[in-house]
Amino acid sequence: MGQYRKILQIVGYQNSGKTTLMEQLIRQATMEGLRVGTIKHHGHGGVPTIETSKDSSRHEQAGAVVTAVEGAGTLRMSIHQNSWQLADILAIYESLPLDIMLIEGYKNEHYPKVVLLRTAQDQVLLQQVTNILCVIFWPSCPLDLSLAIPAFSIYEESQYMEFLLTEMRGKL
């Protein structure tokens, strides 16, 4: 998976802006005629309910052609088994005609990532995750801008969107 369609992960702690960034990317890619699929990891524990699946509903409203949320072994596509690995979910999506896969969460996977940082404590993610494409940070997170990877303020939307869209288009 990922060899014929672009995969991009959005990671960060709760309330860092992951779903909002996902919506922005979905809308822009859809406006460019790309078909987008999304997967959200329900990282707060438990089986995703209709109420806890509201973020994947936001993905759909933004223009994603297929969405899913996974938590506690339940993939909210009404498919149940003992547990779900991201690779298993991606295999389901493999047969769908998609150009881009956006994944919200799954910090320990190794696809290219956008890391969202809201507080100074969130910076620990920079040591914990792999394959970081760029960082988007809030003013409440004093960031050392001498990072070896691109970093954007959350308020530099046009800059980080152009960077990410160029990356997403790059291997299509």
C-alpha cells in the first residue's frame, strides 16, 4: 500500500488541530479532483460509537469518498474482529479508486507524518515518531526553529497547505 497512492499521516495529541488539518487537506485535494480516503484512530479508548465517530463524519463532509474510524478492535465500517492493524484497514481500502489516503493518528506507524504541537510538552513527539515530513506548531508551543525539518506556525496556513499539497501531488 502506498506504492500507487499517496499516504500521509497527521499526528498530535488531543486538541492539537488534527481533524481541522485533515478537513483542510481533504477539501483542497477534492477541489483539485483527487479522490481522498481517510482513516482515524480512536485513541481515547473503547469502541467508536456514532458520537465518537464525529471526526470521520467531518472527513466525509469535507469531501472524503470513504472514511473509517478504528478503536478497541472495532472498525466503524461495521466490520468486527479481535483487533485491527493499520495494514489490515489499508488492505480493505486497496481496492477502492483513491488517489490519497489521509490517516489521523497511529503515531507508531511509519508513513510520512505531519506532527502538530500545541504545548511545549507535546515536543516529545519529535523523538517518539518516525518519518516526519513537517511540524505545525501553535504559539503556545515555543519551538526551536533550527529543526532539520520544515516547521510552520499554525497561522501560516497558506505556506503549510502549499507544502503539503505539493508533497501529496508529488507521487501521484
